[in-house]
Amino acid sequence: MQTVIFSMTFLAAADMLFLDAEFWKQVPPSEPYRVILSDVRDKLYNTRERARHLLASGFSEIQEEATFTDVEQVCKVKTVVFI
């Protein structure tokens, strides 16, 4: 039960964050670290939304190329950022 409550709280916080205009602010190209992370942010958002659509209706207009499809893709970005 505690896990369910935590998950619901986490999802509610994530929804609020995605609705925040500051979160989606354009990142200046003079800040390469933030540029990479903004791409990760966008891909994570697309991954989440595609999963929601697929679970709800079995179809999503979000292309698979715009999402993370396995853990290795996320790890690859993490490696690039922290090297």
C-alpha cells in the first residue's frame, strides 16, 4: 500500500513538473550540458506519453525513434554527460 501511495504522489509531482513552463524553457546553446539534458528530458517525456497511449488504446502517434526503448540508451547518455 505504501508503494502505491508513493507512486501516486510521484506521478502527481511529475505531472505538475511537466506542466510548469519553466521546465520547458528553451536552453541556450552556450550551455552544452543543459542542451544534452534537455534532449534527455524531451525523450523521457515522449517515452512516458507513448507508454500511456499504448496502455490506454494500443496506439500512439509518438514515433518510437523519439523515445527511449531500452536501458542501454539511457546509460549511453549518462556516460556522455559524466565523462
